[in-house]
Amino acid sequence: MNQPGWRRHASAAQASPEILETLRGLAVSLLSDNMARISGTVGLVPYHKPKPMAGTAVTVRTRPGDNLAIHRAFDFCRPGDVLVIDGGGDVTQALMGEIMATFAESLGVQGLVIDGAIRDVGAIREHDFPVYARAATHRGPYKNGPGEVNVPVTVGSMVVHPGDIIVGDEDGVLAIAPEDVAAVIEGAKLQANKEAAALRSIAEGRFDREWIGPQEKKMMG
């Protein structure tokens, strides 16, 4: 189906299980620092029990307050994917609730990233299936369309392309292009070691703060 507003494209190649497992073990903050801090969602919060998330992006762009395209997008989801939903940031209607989240989990989807509202928050918070959204409301969605599957989308000010690798934790969500993931992982691992050393130095009373004065002088010109 290629009519504008109703396009559906095949899902992109998936990241390997080994890469996804490695990413789940790295803090999103470390990954972000090694992407020059330019990726990442703004305004989306986790509604689930804490659990790291990593998967390949299947994307949906839908009319605000309407979830017909999301229902169709489930047909494009595979185990290991994250469903990324651009609802235009509208929070007047919930795009999904407990039933759709549970169905997504049953497909092997690794999490949901929704630039829009959800409902059934009490039930969703009882589970560790990752659900990130902008807000909650009891008002349910329409099912009229239009909407497109596997097209570039924007969620929480972050552009996501089908096939990007989506990573999330309690600090938020970011997208990594597949061609960048090896370098980002390498940098994040090195930074993790540096931060562990800094924490040890605090415990041992030798935390280095001598850089502050030179930095102030540099900034003041």
C-alpha cells in the first residue's frame, strides 16, 4: 500500500542479539555522551518497572489520537524490535493501553516508544515491559487512520529511521544508526571504566577537582 498517508514498507534488517545484549548493559547516558549528546528523546518518560531496553526500530507515524496504523504495524514487528510511534505529541487521546502493550510483548517486541499518551497506567506500571510515553489520559483513541509504517518519524524531538537501534533506561531513550553502533559501544565501555575509576577515587578521598580553576579561566577568556 503506497498511497500517501497510508504507506507500509518492509521492516529493516535487525541488529544482532549480541549487539542488543551489549547495549542493555550500558547506561543510556554513556551511549549519549559518545554520540556528542545530540540524540535522545525529550519529554517522554518510562511508565514501567525499571528494565533496560534495546531493539531495532519499527516505526509508525499516525494521526494524533488515532491508532489504526499502530494495529497494522504489529504485523511488521518481529522478536527483537522496538515499536516507535510518532503521534505528533498529542496527549488528548491515549494511543494504547494495557491490551495493546501486552500484545506487543507477546510478539517479542522489546518495548514501545510513544510520542503521545497512553492509558491503563496502573496496570502498565506493574510490569517491566518497557513503555515510554509523553503523558497519560483515560480518553481512548479513534481507529480511522491515516498512518504510515516504517517511515522516518520524530518522537520527543528525536528523529528515528526504520532500522535504527533504540536503547532505553530510566534516563530516557536514544536512537543509534546501525553503522555507528560499534564505535558508540566502544566509547561507552571506555567511559564506563573511567567513571568507575572516578567513583573509586571518591571513596578513597582522592577525587581530582583541580581542573575547575583552569576551566573557569578558559571560559572567562
